[in-house]
Amino acid sequence: MLRHAKLLLAVPVLALAAACTTTDPDYCAVNVRGDLEDAMRTVETKLGSGCEYHFDGYFQSLLALAESNPDKNNRRHFSDHLMRVQDMGVISRRQAEGLYNRYFNVKFVSLQGDYNTCSQTCPIRKQVMSDMQAELHDKELGLMRASNDAASFYRADHLLKETDLVLEATCRACQAGDAR
Amino acid sequence: MMNPTTQDLRSARSGSWRRGPALLVTALCLFAGAVQAAGSGPVVRLFPTTVLEDIRETGQVAEDMENNLQQIIHRLDMQQQLYSESLCEGADGDQGCERIAKQLGSTYLEMLEVMSDRLPEMERAVNSTRSSLEKRLRQELGQRTTPTSLQNTLLGEAGTVAASQEDQPALRGRSGVRLSDRFKQYYDLVSTSKNGPSQSLAVVAADIYLDMEEASQLIAFTQQEISRAALMEQLNQSFGMITPEMSAVVGGVKEILFGESTMESPIASPPYAIGETEFVSPLAM
């Protein structure tokens, strides 16, 4: 009877100890260096064994590693990595798309929506432009510094300028229409 | 209402008049391309015939105004040169200098009168172009376009042809060309252009619209300024003075009509390697 009680007590203690092991900061710490794909695999292993909450930190570390070793293929590696992490259930499809497009696509995730421009964007035009400006900085890291793709970064920069101009004119035209 | 300063007018001029015509050329060129591309996907119709007709008419009015002012401004330049070369600045009491100054003032008044006669027509033409573009922008980009599709339009996915950068006229920043010549170029481009990219049509329309808005304000300010300047000059005629304000106004008019000013930096064109196969992620928007 006493032996059984000890056993029952030991199970939760062991479980608690195991939990402590997986949430130990040292356990989740990854020295992200070397080959980018290898580093991504290492990160994915950690993400699959209790370190999901470290995803953001890992992602930034991987970006820093890519920045140290710029290559056109890096955006493909990030795309594959995000797809795998999404398949693991660590992040949603929307988050994967958001991150990929924010850093590696010419288009801006800050300028999206299903309603018309007059009603959706114009009332918050300044905020949208400010968000796009911040996103351009991330694109500079993802496209130019990490992927060595200056052409795409310049297209994004150009798109930002054009959007600013077009929104200014369009929103003025919308406002003039409302005033009538 | 606040009276505009000469500085206001000069900055307004540099912002709108120099850039507007260049953009209109681009607009008309791109319009021709858009017409060719019609029938493949949704088309943003920013430049219907009515807008083009407004642009053409604005060019005609600009030419008339230019013809009327050219001779007078040339005379003003000569008189100004004579005044300067005769070392009249600061030569108070010199009868010869006073005479040149009065002649200069009289020519200046003549220029103001011509402008006063011509500006209402220019104002009507500019306002008409602005108004028709405003309507198209509101309908096509404001109400029929979502932020997502606007982005696609700007990136050229709505168009069918990814033209090389050399085919795309630079937006803004062109100067040193007569106002009427620019408008003629626009019209020639419309009638002779064989093809062209359509992706920048929205940008061109936006730029023209904003320029026309500034131009409209500038004309209104100028009309107010003319009345005031004419009164001041009539008073100055009694004393034979040449004011810095006179030089500024003449300089502004020359800038508007003959493009005699420094260029602004155009939007940088991105270096785009044609023929490269781009990686397309399944996550891409």
C-alpha cells in the first residue's frame, strides 16, 4: 500500500521535473550559426519539443544569420522554413504569410483589405503609410541584406512612394466627393 | 483669407507648374498603352476622352498665354539688364536711371495686365482638368479598388505588358521646356504611341491631379497678387523704384511659361534585371 502511494507521488514529481527540463531557458537556447538550412532544422527541432514560445527570437536570429551570409536562395529557405513551422502547428498560415511577405515580398502586408480605398484606407492613411515605412525597413533586411536582392527592395521602395502619392490624390478626391 | 507671400507663390510654382505638364505627357502616353491592353482583365479607366480633351485644351490656353507674354518678358529682361549694367542700383537721383526704372515698371504693369486678362481662362481650363480627374480617381481608385488591388495595380499586375524601364517616361522633375511644347508632346504621344506600360497610370493620374490642385490654388493666389502688385507699382511709378518683389514675380512667370528653373529629383527607377526567373513562394501574396 505504502509502495503504491510512493509510486503515485513519484509520477507527478517526475512529470514536473520533465516539464522543468523542457522550459529551461538553456534548453531552448540555440546558438544560431553556420549553415542557414542546418540552423533552421535545429530551430525546428527545438520548436517541436516545447520551445514554441521562442519562435520570434529564433526567427530574428535566423534573419541575422542570413544577413551575415546573404544569398538569393535565402528567401526560399525562409519560405520552406515557415511552411514547415506552420505544418508543425507552431504558427498559423496567416502568420507564416505575414512574416514571409513582410520580409521577402515586394508587396506590403500593411496595405491590404477587402473594402474600397475610400472607406478603408483613407480614414487611416497616415497610419497605413507609417506602417508601410516600418515594413520597408524589414524588407531592407529580408530582401536586400539577407537575400542580396537589391532590385526587389528598390521595387518595394518605389511602390511605397507611388502608394503615398496615389493615396494622397485618391483620398483627396474621396473627401471632395463626400463634401458635396 | 490670408494674403499669399511671394515665397508662397514661388514654392507653389516650383511644386506644380514644372511637374504637371511632364506628367501629362506620361499620362497620355500610358493612356494609349492602356487602350491597347484593354480587354485583358479589369481596366482602371482614369483617362477617358473627356479628360484628354481637358488636357489638350489646357495646353492650348497655356500657348495663348505664352504668346502674349513672351515679348513683354523679353523686353523686361532687356530693361533689367540695362538697369543693372548702367550701375543704377543705389544710384539715387540719377535721371537716366530713374527713367529706365519707370520704363521697367511700366512694362511690368503691362505684364500684370496681360496675366490678369489670361488667368481666368487658364483657371477655368485647369479646374476643368482637375475636376474631371478628381471624379475618375474617386470612382476608379477610391470606390472600385481595394487596398490590395491598388497595390497590384501599382505593381503592374493589372497590365499585361512588363515594359522595360527605358519605355517608361520619367515622372516629374522635367524642366527647361516651354509649357505649350510640353502639352504638344502629350498630344503627339497620344496620337502616335503604339504601346506602353499601363502599370503607372494610377500614379500619373494622381500626380496630375495633385499638380492641378496646386496650380488652381496658385492661379487664385496670383490673381490676388496681381491686383496688389499693380497698385504697388502704380505708386512706385511716382518714385521710379525697382523692387525685389517685381523681380520675383517676373522670375515666377518665366518659370511657369518657359521652364527656366532647376529640376527636382525624379522618383528613382528601380534597377530591374529582365529575364531573371524569380522565386515565387507559396506564401507570397
